[in-house]
Amino acid sequence: MKILMVDVDGVLVHGRPRDGLAYFTDIERDLGISIKLLQREFFHPHWAEIIIGHEPIEPRLTAVLKRIAPHLDTETLLRYWFENDSRLDQTLLADLADLRAKGTRLYLATNQEHRRANWLMKEHGLAQHFDGIFYSAALGCKKPSHDFYRLATEAVSLPREEIFYIDDAAENIESATAFGWNAAHWRQGMRLDEAFAAKSE
């Protein structure tokens, strides 16, 4: 194995730093906006295009907030979201560091829009732990599409069988395995060696 691809949410990142709960748990109390309203007015109609990079997040979110929460600006909401959805699995990070020290290249492989992907790598410091990131908005497609795995494979210039991948979504593992990657279904609390042993279960 020359490359390990790692999913973000549900594998490396688990909710709020202080308790692991979802980032929106206290959003109505903290920012004065209902998550149900935000889901209905922003995520449901616009997220599908944003997550594959067809639209930037800021204009759509700004327009929605002007209608449903005029007291709240886009940058405040994005910062709240990113900082409250950032609890790192430190045990996994340590295992990954050991693997990288032995020569394996590490990449994130994730469905993300541009802003959070950039925040994770630069502000949250994941660029120190990984050789790069492959994410849906940059690739123009999202997991579990085979195009996602194909574009990532082409970018690293290695045969697909040299790539191992961990993800918490079964459909992503099934698709990656069908494409030709080695893959394991990640479950919370696993260690990296357990994932390798559980390949394609």
C-alpha cells in the first residue's frame, strides 16, 4: 500500500470539539436561527450544486440569510459551522502519523464544498498531517460516483490497487471497491490496523 485515502466526517472528524455532538445542536440558542428552517431554505434546494462546486456557497447562503435571519451574516454562520464541526480523532491521527513516517502517502477523500475544505486544511491544520485533499467541489463530482475515485487515482499517478481507503459510509466503500481500490468500512472506535484487517468486509 503506497497511499491511504481517509474520509473526513464520521472518520477523522466527529462533531463539536467539546462533546462530539452535531454542530447545529445549539445553533438556535447561539445564533438565533432554526436548523429546520436552514435545512429547508438553504441545504435542501442548494446543497447538491454547492457540494460539487457548481455554485459557491457564499451568494446562496447570503441570500437565504437575508430572508430568514437578517440579523446573521454569512461569515459568522460559516465560522460557527466549521469550528463546531471539527473534533478530531486524535488516536487515528497518531496512527496515521506512524504510517506516514513509514512512507505511506496520506490524502483526505471527502465530499466538501470549497470553504470548509480550505478551512480544514489551512486553519484547522490538517495540511500538516496529509499530503493533500481530494474533495467533491474541486473534482466536480462526489462520492460514491466512480468519477470521484477515478480523478483521485489519476491525480496520484498510481495504479488503483496501490490505494487503500477508509470511510464510514457503506455505499462509498462498495463503490470504491468496485472501482478497484482496497477499502474498509470505518466504525467509530476502530484502530487503523483493525481497518486494514477488515478490508472490504
